[in-house]
Amino acid sequence: MHAKPHLMRQRNRKLIGTVALLVLVIFWALFGMLVAQGRVVELPGYAQIFVFLFLGMVWVLPAGFLIRWMARKDA
């Protein structure tokens, strides 16, 4: 007989995911500040808007995957 593989419980996924989300947000904020202090200030206003919109929205993709993983029900 094959043993059922040990799956991570939702409670553990939520703990790990919460820590990962905090790390992601802190890292992304620091990265955004680093980029903003670089050559972005030399760009024209319309280009700055696009850069800041991009930086403000891109972190949502990995956060969405993390939240979906955290919300999975136990098997």
C-alpha cells in the first residue's frame, strides 16, 4: 500500500504565507525606493507615472499566488 504523502496543513501555510507576504512587501518597498532614487527622477513626468504604476502593481502578482496557496483547504 502507498502511504498518503504528508501535506502541509492550512494553518501552517497561513503562518508561512503571512511571513512571506511581510518579507515581500518590505523588500518591494525598499526596492521601489531604490528605483525611485535612481534615474526615475530624471524622466519626464508621464514616464515617472508609468514607472510608479508598474512598481505599485507588480507586487500584487506574487502576493496573489501566495494568498491562493494559503487559502487552499486541507486535503
